[in-house]
Amino acid sequence: MTNKALDIINYINNKLSKKQVVILMSFLVGVFTAFAALILKTLIELMQDILTHSSDITHINWLYLVFPAIGVLICALFIKYVVRDDIGHGVTKILFAISRRQGKIKRHNCWSSIIASSITIGFGGSVGAESPIVLTGSAIGSTIGKMFHVNQKTLMLLIGCGAAGAISGIFKAPFAGLLFTLEVLMLDLTMAHLVPLIVSCVTAAILTYAINGFDSMFTFRLSEQFEIAYVWPVILLGICCGLISLYFTKVMNSIETLFRKSHNLYLKWLAGGIVLSLLVFLFPPLYGEGYNTIHTLLNGNPSDLLNNSPFYGTPYLLVFIGCIITFKVVATTVTTGAGGCGGLFAPSLFLGCLMGFLFATLWNRGGFATPVPISICCLLGMAAVMTAIMHAPLTSIFLIAEITGGYALLVPLMLICVTAYLTIRIFEPHSIYALRLAKKGQLVTHHKDQAILTLMSLESVIDRYCMRVKPTIPLGELVMMFAKEKEDTFPVVDGGDKLHGLINLKDIRKVLFRQELYNAFTAEQLMTPSPDILSINAPMTYVMDCFEKSGAEVLPVVDENNLFVGLIHKTVLFEAYRQTLVDFSEE
């Protein structure tokens, strides 16, 4: 940062109040995230137009066997040799930054995800652009916050502003952007923090309206009113969407696990690229984000889905759609596993739209008492699958309403989202974004106590420089150590850093003043086993539980090789908890 920029920032900090500075920063975040979203969408559309504009819809497009794999390879090389950092799973990285990095996101995320995801999607990778732009927006918020030297609480707020502005800008959905920050990022914010979030959302939306117009993302006209008779099929569709989302989540985690076992970039690209290209070749709707497919179904032209496919002109449209629903998770996961960059917003909307179309078509052909409108079911399916995958019912309800103009469907949207959410919660308590962090105990939630513990650092409470006692040291020297160090507990550790036990002052009180025994006992004879031993990678919730269950005042910590690291004192732990609570709760 230049000296002139520093002078401007210092001038602003001196002239404006703290709240005014926060509002200014949230406005700047909204401006930059809106332009970032516009740049990303423009790059994707430009690449797709160049690569696919000349294809004849009645013939197979053999280039689909090449484009997706090339895009993934370029992206993988860009990440490895230019970015040199992991930029996949954008929302998960934001959650990790909030919980483990005090809200600090690396500056390259302000631009790297835009380039990587535009290449991946533009060439046909079966992922969405929204998660990368959310990471970009949050990185912009984090960078602006660091420039103004704000505290951790404000930095987290600006990360939320960036995410909200990104959703607002890319979808033209300010209300959904606000709810996304509260639901998915799970920031425990007060009413006072809503104003900066709203400022970012409105700023990003207005700039997007000014450049791209006020048209909704998807054109939809409600030709039929929602009737009470539709309630039962809507509930059944919600259950189906919840189950298909469970399938999506489980299969994605399984495939990602397979890719994580290999560290060879070219091997992962070869395997993923082959699978992705074959799937896109056989099922062209899997190419890119899939928003063209949603437009096609909402406009009542489902047969257009067969364009450029080997099945063009066949009567097996429903089987074709069933295959796409089945293989969409594979195409999405191999795209990112092979080295591509993208998110799950678009895949969840795509999958939900197809699910709604398939359900409504089968329901109507089944001759049930009340036929259901297919276009309405497509919209409801989009909201339901997004709810179940992301565990964000409010975000899904208002996102679908905002991007389609379908506000008249708020009641059925609420009904199906609640149904899908309750269905997925039976099997999976965490969203696909939070699942990895939740398993490691690194997820910040709306539960204040757990949120505080997650934000705490185990490293900050470990006493690594405590006095260590060798097993062979005599009682006489122990007495001198207790008098000199003024500690009441020492770890007994051998020369190889292996922990043998603990010596507590109260345990040797009976022999403490009997000088005739000073050479008769050694530390190994006087020590007691530790009531519990903590791992260096243990989450803070587990550490607190261990202290509560054991009743100990001090517990030892060992590393991955079971070697002694240091001690944790309960008093230090609770003081750190109290300080984090103060920092987390201050306005």
C-alpha cells in the first residue's frame, strides 16, 4: 500500500466515527463485489459464445469431448503455478477463515477465483460461478478491513458484506444475499450489523441493475394460481428433493475422497477430464452452469434438452433427464476434483429444476386427481434442492422469488423448503459446505458457546515452556523446583519427549518436608497418570469437555507422534474463553 493511500485511510479514520467508517467500508465492498460479479459472468458468457456458437443442434458436437478437459487442465495449471494456493470450495474456505484465521483471507482470492472459475465454466466444467464470486467478495471485504486496521469482529462483518454483495450482484437478489450471510456463513450478528450488510447488498444490486437492467435472471410468468389441492404433491416433491440432495452430498464426498488420495495433478486431471468430457458429450445440458437448461424448462421446451446429444430426436426424454439427475453430481465433483474451480449454487438450482420437471411430468401422467403445473414444480424443485444441499431455507425461498419474480409463490416455496430441510436433517445435520469443518470441530455456529470455543486457538493456551521433570530426578530436587518455579504441577518427560505422568504438589505433600526421604524417591515413583491427554489437533469443544469430565486443573498436550508438547491450565483456558467472548460480543 502506498503512503498516499495510508494517509487517506488515516484521514478517514480520524474524521469519521467508527460506525461511519464501517458504513463506508461496506459501501466500497458492495461496489467492488458488483464489478467482480459482472466481470466473472461476462468472461463466462464470452468463452461459451466463442466455443459453442457455431454448433448445429441436430448433430453431435464432438468438441464436447475436448473443451471441458482442456478448461480443467488450464485452470489446474493456473492454480498450481500462478496462484500456488488452494482456491476450491469457496464457501468452505470462508467458513474456515472465520473460525481459524480470525477472518483473514489471502488477497489473491480477490481475483484468482474469477479467472479460474471463468476458465473452468467457460470451457464446459459442470459447476457454478457463485461460490467463487462469494469467496472473491469475502476476500474483498477482508482486504478492505485489513487496510483500515479493523478488529476481528468488524473483519468478520466485512467478510459477510462481501458474501452478501456477491450474491446480490450475481443474482440481482439483495434480500437473498443478506439471508445467505446469516444462514450459511452463520455469523452471530446483532441488529446494528444489519445496516452494513444491507448497504453492501443494495449497492451491489443497484450497480448490477444500472449495467444489466432490471430483468429477472429467469423469465417466469405465473399462468395458474397455486391451489390447496397442490399441497400434497408439493410435500411429496419436497421429500424427493431432500433425498436426491442426500444422494448428491454423499456421492460428492465419496468422489472427493478418492481424488484426495492422489497428489499427482496430471493423474487427477486425466481421470476427471475423461469422465467429465464423456458425460458432457453424452448429456450436453451438463455443459457449464446449466442455466440454459433452466430457461428451457421454464419456457416449456423440454425437448430442446436433447440438442447436440447422441439421443437427439429419440422419445426417451424422461430417461435422458433421469440420467442427467443421476450423473450431475459426478460431473460436478470430477470438475473440481480434477483441478477445476466452481461452486454448488448453479448445480443445486439445475438439479432442482430437473427434479421438479420429472416429478410433475410423472405425477400428471400417473392420472392423479389434481395435475400440477410443471413450471411451478420446476421453481419449487430449485428452492427445495438448494435448501437441502446448503441447509438454507430462507436464502432459497427468497432467491427463487427474486431471480424469477415469482413472489406469488412464497407460501408453496416455504412449504417445500421446510419439507426438504426436515428430510435432509434426518440424515445429515450439516450443509455440504460445513460438513468438512464440522467433522474437525472448526465450524462456527449460532450456538454462542460453541462459536466462542471454535474461534479460540488451542495454540494460544498451551504452556510450551513449562518446567519438565526427568523420571530419575530425586525428591530433593523436586522440592527445590516447586519452591523456585511456584508451580504446583510438573510433567514427567524423558529425554525423547515421551510423557510418563504428572507430579502435583498436593500428591507429594506428605513427604515434602521429610529430608531423610529426599534421595529415596524419584519423580517416576511419585508421579500419577494424567486423568486425560489432549491431542494438539483436538477441537476446543473437546478440550473443554475433557476438563469438565476429569475435574483436572492441568492437562498435558501431545503431538501427532504422541510426544509431549506442553500443558494447558484450566485458569488460562477460562481466561482465554472470557477474552474471546468479550471480543466476539463487542459492538
